[in-house]
Amino acid sequence: MNQNFKKYLLELTQSSDCEEQEMIQELWSGYGKISRYQLVDPGFQTVVVKHIALGKVPEHPRGWNTEVSQQRKVKSYEVETNWYANWSKFTDENCRIPEFIGSFKEGKNQWIVLEDLDENYALRKNQLPIEEVKVVLKWLANFHGKFMHHEPKGLWKTGTYWHLATRQDEWEKIEHTGVREKAQLIDARLSGCQFQTIVHGDAKLGNFCFSSDGKEVAAVDFQYVGSGCGMKDVAYFLGSCLSSSELEELEEELLNFYFESLRIAASAEVGLNQLEQEWRELYPFAVADFTRFMLGWMPSHQKINSYSLKKVEEVLGSF
């Protein structure tokens, strides 16, 4: 353990000692790790520490080791640190995230110290019944409602990790002529929408932690949080946990539930009818936008399916 960070952590938590209890996961491309630390005589029994080692040579599993991807990753960790330090305090129990405890930087290493969610949100899931899909959609609705029309100061100007301007390498690999030619138009429709909020930017199932009864959820991983249409989060989340046939069958019910929840969460001053109309129309564009990224990044991926391709054709036919 870095001794300067250890000193910082002990002072921060008023502990007499600490020990890395377990590594929860490695960070993407070998940029560091997330660990659980056991504290001695603290105000907290355990904390979760995200250690980012930007001095390491990236080892992308699909070979996307470019200067552009390196700089995108560096900025993503700057954004995440800023999110926790300056924005996380505005969330509440309806869009629960880990409490920010502190951050420390030394050279090309940085550490983010967070609340350990496992006491109340210990479950990570690979698949969900529809009731728990709705639990996450309610979290997203509350998150989007809370940050409607907020200027993304210190965050990504355009949230999500697949944003076209940051994924030109992948765009160049797209073989689908229509998607390749219309990618900029799809992006412009989403980026130019009237109702902008702060989006999580990586709202996949794996970034949600569930309570033991499955009725409550908290979210983690805010590297790509920034401004955008809330449908980006919704489309990406649904695609991360439902099959093509389930998406076909449940789309209307789940979108209805999301918008019902958003109406409760967002201020009436926003113009809820106009918001819902605009975002419903943009849902297929959000699906097509993420599919555009996947067609360049990994065209054989299971997320490219009959449902997503149908949405793509629907969008392409609108131009």
C-alpha cells in the first residue's frame, strides 16, 4: 500500500490502522483496481477505495490502445472524482449512490474513498425479473428528474462512454453503410434535444447494487456522467438486462413506467408533457446511437440483435 495514501486514509477516517481486505475488481484496461479496506477503530468499519494508476500502460482486451482512448480514460477519472466531490451531495435516497468520503492524488496515482454499499446493497445481479427492472428505471427517473437542465460543470459536456465525438476510431470501422453515413445526424438529434439532464453514462446492470429484497438499488461508476437525453441511460440499461424478444414485448410497459416515475420526480415547471413527448420520440435514436458504437467496436456482440437493428432501420428511415 502506498504509505502516503495510507496516512491520508487513516487521518480521513480517524482510524489507527487499515488493511486491504479484498480486491473487488480490476479497472478496465488495467488502470488500477477497486478494493475493500478494513479499518481499525474508525467511524467506518470498511470503505471502498478506487485506486487509479494512470502511469500504467493500457491493456485493452480488444486492442483499442490509442492516444485518443488513453486521454478519454484519463478524463473519465477526472470527471468521476469531480462528480463525487462536487455533485454527489445533491443525490438522495431515491437515486442512491455511495457517499463520497475523500480523494487523494500523488503523481499519476489517485484514490477515491467511498462508502461501502454492501451493508444495505450487497447484491449484484446478472438478470432481473421485470419488477426489479422497474426498480432501476425508477432510480434513473429520479436521477434524471433531479438534474434536469443542470450545466455539467466539471463533467462530460456530453455524457455516455459511446459518444460519437470520442469514438471516431470505432466509427471508422462500421461496415453498415446507413449507420456510418447517418451517425452524425443521430448524434445531433440526441445532443440537440430541448430537455437535457445529467445522465449516468454507463447505466448497465453491472453498475447497480441491490438490497436483499430487490426493492431498492444504488448505482456506482460515474466515469462518463454528463449532459444528455435521459433516453440514453434507459435504452442502454434495458439492452444490458433484457433479450431482444423481451425488449419487443416489454418496451411499452417499461417506458410507460419510466415516464410515470419521471413525472413524479421532475419539477412540473419543466414542462412534463413536452418532455415526455420529446424523449419518447428519441428512444429509438438512443438505441440506434449505442448500436452505432457496437457496430464499430464489436459487431458480433449479442447486444446487436433483431430489436436493436429494427430500431436502427426505424431511425434511418426518419431522415
